[in-house]
Amino acid sequence: MAPLFSLLTAVLVFSYGPGGSLGCDLSQDHIQFSKENIALLHRMQRIGSFRCRKDRKNFGLPREMVYGSHIQKDQAITVFHEMLQETFDIFSTEHSSAAWNMTLLHGLLSGLYWQLEDLGTCLLPEMKEAESALGMEDSTLAVKRYFQGIRVYLKEKQYSDCAWEIVRVEIKRAFSLSTKLIEWF
């Protein structure tokens, strides 16, 4: 069920038209939703992070998410959208459903979905042509590799409670940095 929901979401996001959208504006709404997502991720904590310190890992957060002031607005939108999509995909799996409080998880997925839908208008085919010139393709691949590392880690740790806790903290950190990224624009 979760993979089908992810596929449907992706189709909706990429086919979403400009009607009713804020366009390619990284508005206060996005900042607010990101802060709400951070708060939800904080509330999702089930076990103490200190208990999982042996499972800690450096996932190599892409510099595009850390040094946002050095990138163009279009690149920031692409990086932010990819981060939202990858986060949505990780938290909409069956393994995730088993690990988290469903009310909090649903709130997180709803917030991510709204942001993805709104930013979908920014990823029009015309932008794809400009991606290579602006280096967005490399930025998107860096974000994809980062999240692939998170997926591999979860699988290696057999989706344990500590693995999910480490991932929750890591994604919360990434969201904090991405909120700073969108505030610059």
C-alpha cells in the first residue's frame, strides 16, 4: 500500500499545475510547514538518543543543504523539493508505519505532501533544461545519494528502533538546515 501511495503522490506532484499554488515562491508557509515538520519529528522520539549512541553514523549531509547561501534560488528549490520527496518516501514505508505513532506520522506525511504539491509547480519541464547549466542535477544527485545512504543504513540495521531513532534525528537536522536554506530566499 505504501509504495502505491508514494507512486500516486509522485504522479500528483509532477503533474500539479499552477492553479492555486504559490508558484516558485519559498514563502513563509514553507518555513512554517518545515518548522511544524521539525516539531513533529521531535515529538516522534520514542527512545533516548543516548541509548542508541553505538548506532550513530555520519550520513554525509550534502553541502547544498549546509551551505545554501552559495546556491541559486532555482537550485535551492530543487534541493529542497528532493529532500522533501526523499523524506516522504522514507516515512511512508511499511517499516516506518510499524515504528512510529500513527497520528504523528500522518501529520508529518501530510505536511510533506502539502509542500511537495506546492513546490511541484517549480519543477516544470522548462526548468529541467536549465538544470545542467546551474549544476542542479549534481545537487539533486547528492541529495539522492544522502537519502540512499539512510535507506541502506536502515536495512543494514534491520529497521531497529535505534536505527529509526538515528534516522529521525538526522532528518530533523536536515530539516533544520533546509529551513535556513529557504529563509535565505
